[in-house]
Amino acid sequence: MEQLSRTKTVLGIAFVVLIWGTMWPVYKVSLNYSPPMLFAGLRGVIGGVFLALILIPQWRKIQWKKTWFIYLISTFFNILMFNGIQMIGLQYLPSGLFSVIVYLQPVLVVLLAWLWLKESLSVKKILGMVIGFLGVVVVSLEGMSGKISVIGIILALITGIGWAIGTVYVKKTSALVHNLWLVAIQNMIGGLLMFGYGAYTENVHAINWTISFVWSLLYAGIFGVTLATAAYLKLMSAGEASKVGSFTFLVPMISVVIGTFMLKEPFTASLFGGMILILLSIYLINHKVSRKTAADMGMRHAN
């Protein structure tokens, strides 16, 4: 398994967080022009085809006969459960509450990585994940007004659980498949299925093909569901799942900050407090105690 340098890891995490952080405002704009499931299907197909065209010279690395089940399982969890259920669930809950429930994902990743990948699980890591989740709650407080639906909560939980299982599954099987082909194929298959479902349940003619919608669709498809996802899965494959996953707590924070500047939404005390909690969480999860410090602590304990 290829290990990434510190510089590549930092750049990769920054890319993923910034791109995913911009997705919520982009989705908010795009859904003014298209029904949700049709939009999700279109962006998946566009992103998958875009990446597949780049990867054509490496088509032999698909190895479909040997690994088809990995592609299909990943499609189910990472595309249908995460992207598809998400688009349905957002119709039942305020976006702030929905995002809070979905961002149980990093906490679930820690638990699944401990159970499935045998990664370490320390008290500091657990504390960091709890603080990070509380940070997401605080950041999203302003978006929690509105009717609360039991169906919406269930769909949000399914979305977060699917994302967590899919993430850890990809890391578990990363040595068996080509990561970029996995992203391309799962988006093409999942995108077609979601578009088909949307064509059956929604009105295709309701799509308003304005320039703004086309640009947002291309951005969401190419950068949001393809390039950023590919970078995220690469980081997961090369690093410790729980530590990489902790940085996804930054996504709702970045999203709200972007909304503050681009959509003229207010910068509130809850946003500032949530930012502090999220940054503290990431520090706790990723900070390593030096060997010298650990040795000194051990000597003091012995004395």
C-alpha cells in the first residue's frame, strides 16, 4: 500500500475539505433548477464518465471478472446509500439537522476501523470524535429550525451509516482494486440508477438548463463526487481511517463559512464556537505524544 508524504497528505485533505465544503451552497443553488434525484443521477454519471475517459489507457486495471463484487458493494454504500438517500432525506429535514446526523460518519468510521481494521482506539481519540461531533452540532444550530420528521431522521442515519461502511470497506479492499476506477465505475452505475429512479418519480422536464445550472452540475460532478472522492479514498487507503475521517468534521464548518461570505449569511457565535470545537477535535485525534514525552510520563508513573 502506497504511503503518502506529509505534504501530499495535507494538500489532499485541504482539497477534499474545500471542495466538499463548497458542495452544500452549490447543491442549494442547483436544486432551484432540478428535482433532487435527477440532479444526483446526472452529477454521478458526468463525474464517472469524466474520470473514466481519463483512465481509458489503464482499462486493464479494472479487472471486472475478479473484482466486480467490490465495485457493486461500494456503489451500494457510497453512492446509493450516501448520495441517493441523502437527496431523498433532505426533503424531510432541515439541512442543518440532516447534516448533523450524517456527520456521525467520522465517529462510526472510528468504531468500524477499530472493529474491522484493528486500528487503535484510545480515550483521547474517542474524546476527540465526541468533541468534533459536538462542534458539527454547534455549527449547524442555525439550520435546525423547522419540522422534524421521523422518516427524515431515519434517512439521515442510513446516509451516515452507509457512508461510514462504504469508506471503511474501500480501505479494507484497497489492495484489490484500482481506486480511481472504483470511483469512476461506482459513480457511473450509481448515477444511472439514481437518474432512472428520478425519471420514474420526478419530472424530467422540470430541469431548467440554465448556464448557472450547467456550471454547478459540472462542478458537482467533476470536482464534488469524483475528484474529491478519489482523493478522500486515496487518503483513506494510505493513512489511518479514523484520523483522515476526523478532517471531514471541517466540511460543514467550511460550508457555513462559505455561506457567510458568498450567500451573505450571518457569522454567529454558534459558528465560532463550533469551529473551535472542531479544530480541538482534529488536534486531539491527530496529535501524537512524542516518545520522549511518553518515556518521561512512564518514569514519573514508575516513581
